[in-house]
Amino acid sequence: MKLAGSTWGASANTLRSSALQVLCYSAAEYCAPVWSRSAHTSQVDVQLNLPRQQWSLLNRFHTEHGHCGACRRKWRLTDTDLCPCGETQTMSHIVESCPLRKLNGGLSRLHSADEDAVSWLTNYGS
């Protein structure tokens, strides 16, 4: 791939995959040997061992880029960014304040990946 006269050492697909991997996997994934002996391993493993669909959805909420009204409008997939509740639908609105879909405890609870949060993710993703 050429960019402004310089040559990159990798193809566009390799760069895209690397960027997605960096966005999707936390530092804990790359520090596995250190975490494996930590007393906090059980807290880390919960998020790292979610099924892929739930893990991807969790990261969409974390990065604020997912299938919500605001993103769909930005991507020109729809003319409106409104949630069924009447407010602008962003990823944070869905999890934090939407009276129809919110998770009690919001994004911080979602990242705890406790049983209720995983159930909410599963039901949201279906």
C-alpha cells in the first residue's frame, strides 16, 4: 500500500487486521503470562472468554461505534438518528439512559461482565 510516496511494509488487510486486534484485545491478553499468576485473573478472564458475538458487542459499546441510530445516520444507512424512545440513539444512550433498553449500572457494569450484564448483551445481540 502506498501512502504519500512511501511504501508500507504490510498490505492494507494486514494493517486493518492489526488495528482491529489492538482495538479488540485488551492489554491483559498480551500480558497473559503475567496475569496467569495474578490474584485478579478471574476478573480478567471473564471478559476475555466471552463468546465472540458478545465480546464484539461489548467492544462496540466501549468504542461508541456500533449499530445505533447515530452511527447508521453517519454511515448514511438511515435518515434519522432517533431511538424508539424519542432521543438521539448513541451506543452510550442505549446502555446508559434509554428507558427501553438500558442496563442498570451502565457501561461500567457491562465491562464487569457479570451474569446480568452478559445476559443483557445476549438479549441485546439477538
